[in-house]
Amino acid sequence: MNIKEKLEQREIDNLSEFATKSKFTKGRKKEASPCDMRTDFQRDRDKILHSKAFRRLKHKTQVFLSPFDDHFRTRLTHTLEVSQIARTIARALDMNEDLTEAIALGHDLGHTPFGHCGEGVLNELVKGGFHHNIQSVRVVEVLEDLNLCAETIDGILTHTWGYTPKTPEAQIVQLADKIAYINHDIEDSIRAGIISESDLPKDCIDYFSSVQTKRLNKMISEIITNSLGKPNVAMSEEAWHYTTKLREWMFENVYIDSPAKLEEKKAKNVIKELFFLYCDMLKPVCEETKIERIVTDYISGMTDRYAVEKFKENFIPKGLQTGAKEDYLFKLANLTD
């Protein structure tokens, strides 16, 4: 057997009966050349990790827009934390860690600049709405044509609530995403001075702890102990109650109408003005039915700073560029004593 075949057999021998085995993947839409060293899910992970969309996540907002403090999360660091949490759970439950990691790394590839604020603007402007999970699938299937396995694509699509994942690995990522952002957004909000530990709901703190690491560990443990030996992955009912309550509290105190959102009105205007500008620019050269789709793909792929620079370039007046700014330098060079 080659290395890939050994890895596939190792999954069959050692993973849970409920785990998704790479040897039995539903496959890719297009035939791909074989790899002797990696399983199909490992290849998916690598394709995502090397994609342009993944690299751009480092300059996309998580909650705080372009923070000066380097310790605030970005969309990239959020993605890495989701991956770490998801892998911990998958390993403990003997699920397929490679598939879990691929889904986690790819789940936010379609996110807009300025976080959910940017997503909300495009959702208002685009016929049929805009949702970052659907755009993430479009990124891997169309815009970068990564040709991923069906199980990976399903996990990317279903990481948001309202969707039912088809694999336990996708269920893990769906939970890990929520656990990650609740906890790191609390930490970032405390760092920003928006909330303090004492502000958090007392019953949630009594259940989970006010200490970040203990709270995170408790949430992960509640998933693992409640899911061992079962086909579906879920948090215990009691833990889920307090997790949901904590999430709702964050929406009321941080995610909506807090100092963290003071710049969002400006950010929304950047997205809106660029959207109308690019639609107008394409009208003379493109079929009208395609314009909205093209502009949506372009803007949703932008980083925060690229969107701001494009806004400045098109809407902020510049001084006259004459090319004579170094004249005085050369004048001084020609002066003699």
C-alpha cells in the first residue's frame, strides 16, 4: 500500500464507526489526479490553506474594525481558533480530524470586509440576499475552483445556524464556530473596555466560570462528554442553554449598538458606494444580468483596507499632481558657494 492507502486504512481501523472515512468520500465534481501521500480530505485542507481567499482573511474584520491594537482578532485568527477547537473535539470523539480541519479553515472564505456589517449591506443590495456561507461555497467552487470533496463543501455551507450538516465533522465545526466567537469576542470586548468580567450574566459565569480558559474548556467538555459513542455531535442541554444565553447577551451588549460598532455606519457607506460605482462602471461593457454577481464577488473578496483604499481612490479628492515636487532638491544641488 502507498501512504495514502495506509492512512485510509488507519481511519477505517481507528476512527469511530460514525466518522466520515476519506476512502468513502462522495468525491469531487471534477476528476483529480491521484495523490499517493495524502487522503482526499487532507488535500482539501491544503487547497484551502494555500488559497488567496484564505490569505485575505488576515485583513478582514472579526468584530472590531481595523483595530490599532494587534491583539484583537481578525477573521483569520478567528478561523484558526475555530480549527483548533474543532480538531480537539474531533480527536476526542475519534471523528475525522482532517475533514474537520478542512471545513473549519474554509468556513469563512466568503466573508465580506467589515465583518457582519459588510455582509448586512450586501444582503440589502443584492437581489436574493447575500450570506457569507453561501459565498464561501462559491469561492471554493467557482472563484478559485478548488474542486473540493462534497463533504467539505457541505460543512462549509452548513456552519451557520439554520442548516443541517450531513456529517458529524460538520456538526463539530458548526459548534466550534459559536464557541470560538463567543469566547474570543468576550476577551476582545474586555480588552477594548466595552464590558468587564463582572458584567457577564451571573448564572452563565456560575456555570462556565469567568476565566476565559476555564469557560472555553467547559464548553468543549460538554460537547465531548455528551457526544461520545453517538452518531450526532451536540452540547448537553444545560450547557447549550447557558451558551445561548451568553451569546444573546453579547448581541445585546457588544454586537449591536456598542462602542465596537461606532464606525459601522461609515463602513456600510464604503460598501454601498463601491457597489453602485462598480455597477455603473460595468454597464457599458457587460451584460446587465451579470453585473450584480460580478460586483458582489469583487467586493465580498476585498479586505477592509483594500475597500477603504478603493473608496478613497474614487470618492476622496486629491491634490494636483505636477511631478515638480523634487525641483527644489535639484536646485539646491546646483547651487555653488
